[in-house]
Amino acid sequence: MSSENNMERRLNTFIQVSKNITTNDSLKELIQQIIEDVIGAIDKADAGFLLLWNEESQYLEIEAAVNFKEDIYLQNKLLEGEGISGTVFAEGKSMLINTIEEIEKAMSNMRNKTLQYYLKSTVHALMPVSCMSVLLVYQQQKIGVLTIDNFKNDGFFTEEDLRFLEAIGSQIAISIVNARAFYEKQQRALQLETILELHNQLNETVLEGNGMQSLVKSLARNPNDCIYYFDSLGRLDISHPISSVEIPFLSDWIRQNRINLQTQQLQKIYKDEELFGQALSVQSSFGTIGYLVITGKSVPLDIVGELSFQHAASIIAIEQIKLQEQLKNRQAEKEALLKDILNSHFTPEVQSYLKKQEMIPAKYFVFLVIKSKQHSFDELNQLNLLEEGMRQVFKKEFSVMIFPNRNKLFLLLGAKKKEAGNVQVIRQYVERLQSIYKEIVVYIGRPVYSMRHLPMSYKDAELLEKEMESHQREESVFDFQSLGYKRYLFNVPEEEAEYFVENILGPILSKSNNRTKNEWLSTLQNYLQSNKNVTKTAESMHLHQNTVYYRLQQIQEKLNCDFDDLDDVTNLKVALFLYERREQNGER
């Protein structure tokens, strides 16, 4: 080929490189076209590749190539200073090498993995016979390297070829930088359009009142994505699609990473050292109210996904605040309703509400107190689910209303049939309830046949809770019959109780640190608690039976009573109950 034709062809290459920025739809296509044009302008060139520097990964990455196998070369990444291209990038100087031996020497510092990738990716499966490589630099900033090879053509690259490559390299660098800015601008415009569209979809979902489930569903842009919303304690609230496989792992991860999640930035979730998902906390004026989590092929999220996730978190926060206010108002209404019921203020409004809850006409009514170590009754957003769950348990025989009260729950049951008012029937349903809500303790008040008598059932349940908790019993269900005569002793005036205790137990009460009197009192307490069984009393106090007999004889003499006399024993039990109650109140 004549030198004039060669010059014309190279000039056309310069022009084409400048034009390519407006004729290609992507930066990758632009770079591929550039390297094809450059190889076409150099007679002896039959292969080559263009590498760009990745500032984040600190690698030179092959963006396009000619006569190299794409599926292999895309895996290859060079360190700065590695091989011919890496050395050119590190030193900032062009290289022209025209012997296989010198080429092998220049490539001898390559890692074995990258060298094997290079050899496997060449179409000719050989070392080139001639090679030249130039730095791509724009305004003193190194952006990449252009390397051209000759595997099969006769002859070698010349200094003139290298000067052309350096000149075109400067033009290529300008084109790439301008193209990046152009494509980034296009990408930002497209992203902005997509973000606005997604935001509008999320806003419409909320405005249409479709609920949290639809909101979470709209975040799943890829069919293989799974979106979760966990509450502030790391418990699953909603998922799309419905899944339970990874929930324990994600719940544990959230609990372990609460501090990091407070930054309100997307946090990466790793499982078995691989990226598994991302999580974002949902914040409001109440603090952290929940967590959004995504797993699937969209991870890690692009800028559109991140902004959509953050927008969704803001919407959820607003919706949760609204819900909290609604639930607070509902709780205030329930507190007022409970107060009206206990004061027998059955106004038309109260009766209307009770009819809606199917409490009127019920045959029997009963109050239950429910306490739990696992479930918090202060979480308003859980009360709806809790009430619905309890309705499902009791619905066959009872109407149900719940009244949250700090760390416990008052449950009002209205028996649909007279037979359901039996305590044993109620106990059967309580056992079903305990199979669902683990570790709850239930206190059952007395069933009453009139709503005007409900204060008695309420009082029974409340007193039963106080009495049984103070004795630290192992049972988890107690009913009003456990109180027996004691329910009437809670209302005895304090002064009257003191006189009664002094009259009955005075001689054995320890007004000073008198060891003997303390022994008499503890022996009497254990004796009556064991139903006057001397053997059990001795075992519980780690005493010989003769010692117990001796003390009991002394107590009868001191108190002038007979343990075989029913009235005397009743007086002793009442006095001991009032004494123990006084001591407990004193400790408080």
C-alpha cells in the first residue's frame, strides 16, 4: 500500500474516532469501534485490546478487543505495572517490541493466572511477534492503555506506527472522556425518569390505600427479588413473594447489626462470605420503626434501586406514624370504654359498641389477665394482629375484646352459650391460646351473668395476678377459685387487719430479732401450707419430725388454739394472709 493511501486511511481513522461518540448507543460499542478502526489503519496489526483503569478496583480492565476471545479476556484484569500494558500505564511511556523473546521478557512479571487468561484468549494461541502499547491520557490523568499486536503478518511495527498510535491515542482519550460525560448525562436523565416513575408508583400505591403489602410488592423490580419488611425488633411483618426460608437468618442479622443500620444507609448483607442482600432502616420521630430488606439478582442495587428503596422507607415511616396515631386513638377509646364498663356507665354509645363486638347479647362474661415474657403489649401496631389471633382461638364459643394495659392484657370474653361460661370450658380455650402464644400466664376471673357484675370478674383477675405472682407458682393458668376466701380480705382496712393479726398471732410475732419467735412463725406457715402434714413440713424445713411436733405444741400453747378446730385454723390462715400481705406492702 502506498504511503499516500496509508496517510489518507489514518486521517480517516482520526475523523472516525471523533464521529463515533454520536453514532454509538453505548460506551462499550464506541470503544469496540475505535479499536477496530485503529487496527484497520495499521497494515501489520491483526489484533489488539483497549484497557481502561478502574479507580475503585485498582485494575486495568479490558473493555474491547479484536481477535481475542471475549468470554475469556473479559475475565482478565491487570495490576498497575503488570505485563506490557500494566508497565506502560505505570511508567507513562510507550513501548514498541519487535521480538518474541523481548515480548516474553516484558510479560514475565505477569501473575500466572492473568498470563494463562491472555494465552487462552488469543485466537492464534501464540505469542505475538511484534507489539506496541501506548498510554491513554487526558489532561494529565491516565485513563487506560491501547495495545496492538502482530501475530501473523509479515514484518514488524515501526516508529512511525508508534507515533500514529500515540497521536490517535490522545484523540481516543478525548473521545472516551467526552463519551463518558455524554453517556453519563444520558444515563442520569434515564435514571431520573425511571426514579420519578417508580416514586409516582409508590405514591399512588399509598394514596389508593392499597396497604403495606402492595408497597413492598412494588419494590420488587426483578422477578427473582424478594422484599421483606421487618419490625423494629427484627420480626417479619411483610414479604413479597411470601417466603419463610431465609427469615431466621435475616432476623438474626438485623438484630446483630442494629447499630450499623442506624446510619440510614443501605447496608450489605453477607452470607457464607458472599453478598446476599441489602438492608435499610426505616426511621421516624419515634426512632427506628422497621427495616426494609432486599435479596435476589438486583443486589447490589443500582442508583435507581437505592433511591427507590430510600423513598419507600420515607413513605413507610409516614404511614407508620399515621398508623401509630390511629392505634393510639383506638387505645384511648378502649381505655375509656373499659372505664365505662367497670363503672357500669352503659350509655347508648357504649351499648352500641358492645353490640358491634357481639358482647350483647352474651350469656356470661369473664375477664382474663394475660402476661407474657415474650410478647410486649406496648407495641400498638401488634395489637390488631394479637386481637385477631385471639378472636380466632375463642370465636366458636366467645366474643372477644382486648384492653392493653402496660405490660399486661385484659381480655373480655362473652360466652355465646350458657354452658361456655363454665370455668373448665374457658380453661380448655386458654390452653389452645397458650399453644400459639408461648410463655403466657393467664389469670381467669369469675364468670358473671350480667355486664353490670363485670367489675367483680375484673377485680378477681387483677387480685389473682397479684396473689399468684407473689408466690412464684410454676403453673401458667389460674382461675378465681384459687383465691377462695382471700378475695374478700384484700379490702380489709389496714388498721383492722393489724388488730386482727395482733390478736391471733401476737405471741409468736417477732417484734425484735427473736430467733425462737421467727421459728414458731415459719413453722406455722409451712404447717398450714402443707395442709397440716407434719412429714411434709419437716422435709420442707429440713427438720426432724420430733422438732416440728415440739414447735407445734408450743405454738398451740402460746396462741391458745387447737389445730383440730376448724374455726381456730381458719383464723390462723386469715391472720397469716393479712400478715404476709402487710409484709409485702412494707417491702414495696
